[in-house]
Amino acid sequence: MKMTRWLLPFLVVPMLLAGCGGTTKAVSGGSEGPATLSRQSGSAYLRGLNELRNGDYAKSMETLQAVARGPSYVRYTALARLRLADALFYQEQFDEAAEGYRGFIELNASDPNLHYAYFRLAESRVRSIAGDFLLMPPSDRRDPQRVWAALNLLDDFVGRFPNSPHIDEALVLRARMARTVSSYEMEVARFYMSRKKPAGAVNRIRRLMKTVPSVFRDEATHLALVEALAAAKDGAGLERQCQTYQELFPAGRYRSKVSKACASVVGRTAQWNDTGIQTDGG
């Protein structure tokens, strides 16, 4: 993983001190005045940053931990804590990194790097999901709540920081998590249908459509809901869903299947012609 891309945006403040004098000793918060302490912290922070960039994680964390123990009024104290979370992220310790980013968010609500911490928190949750979770058949997945949690964090980031430079990456990750959640929930719905429990399938599909808005535009999901409502003999719900399907997908590829499933209720207000297109009755 290349780190330069992530680190450069946060070098603006430290670079201002790069030419300043001062020792590079570990920061201990002794009797030095605020200005001296700030210079020492900045110098140590830069050293830890370079160690992180070079992949010397153990040394970098040792250096940054010394800076992170400094007083809160020193700018580099918070930055060091953020970089410690980065160090964990780069070592693929994603759960630990997520806690580091969360801690930074809780303690630095007005920090200009807040959008970055939110994004990295969400990305850490995505990456903490075992790789085999995304490869195994949905019925074998044991921890869907982790995927839901990652999706919720990405939704939160997109809502809070629509102008963040990380927004495009977040949207890609969110689409990935939405597909994974949808796959899992639809597998559960199919399980209910196979066990002759269509009401359970209806509830699962409706929940998915409500909580993952992008799914609402998926024609196959609407077909599944139509078939589940028909199997549940929910006439009122089926009639509404048939109308919704027709409005969203007037020339949809599943119109013949929907026409068949809707046959029992569509005659109340309209009829379907032989191509599956709904027309006014009369």
C-alpha cells in the first residue's frame, strides 16, 4: 500500500516548522515553555511521519506515541494520535485502527482532519471484514452485522462530508457494502420462501429497500417482493407493489413474471396486455 498519497495532505502544518530550530529529542512535556514544546513536538512528529512513510512501523509508533502523550494544546498531540491509527491501518490491524480513528473523532470534533478520520474509520471497518466473508455463499455468512455497520459508517461519512477529497473512494466502498448487504438479505428472503414463509421474505425485502435506498432501483428485488407478496396472499400490498413496479419499470425485463404474479389483483383497477404492460381497465 502506498502511503505518500494519504500522508501528503497532512504535512501542511508540520512543513511550516521544518526549517525551525529545536531539538529532535522525544517529547516529554517537561519544563520547556509552550513555544519550545511545540517545536520539539513538531520535529518529533515529522520524524515519526517519515518513519511511517518508510514502513518502519515499530519506530514510527514509538516516536508518535511520545508526541501523543503531550498536552492537548499542542497541535501535534492530536496529529500524532491520528498517525498512530494510520500506522495500525498500514499494518492491517484494522479493528485497532478503527478504535484509534474513533478516539480521534471523539476528542477532536473541530479538527480540519475530521473528514479523513471518519473516512478511515469506515474504511477500516470495511477492511476488517474477513475476506472470505465476501467470497463465501451468502447462506454461509455468519456476521452480517459487521457489513451493516460498515455500510452505516460510509453513509454517515457521505452525509457529513460530501466535499471531502475521499468522497469518490467512499462511494465505491459504499456500493460494495450495499451489494454485499443486498446479497445477504435476498438470500435470507429466498430461504423464507423455500420454507413456505413468504411473510418473512416480504419483511426482509422491505427492510432492505428502506435501509439501502440504491436497492429500490433494482428490478430483480421488486420482482422478488411481488412474488413474496403473492405467495403471502397480501392482496393490498401486492396491488401497491404491482403499481410501483409498473411505474419504475414500464418496459422491464421481468414484466411477464410480474404480470403473472399480479394477475389476481391487477383486474381491480387495471389489466395487463399480452406484453405484460399495465393499461386502464374499462
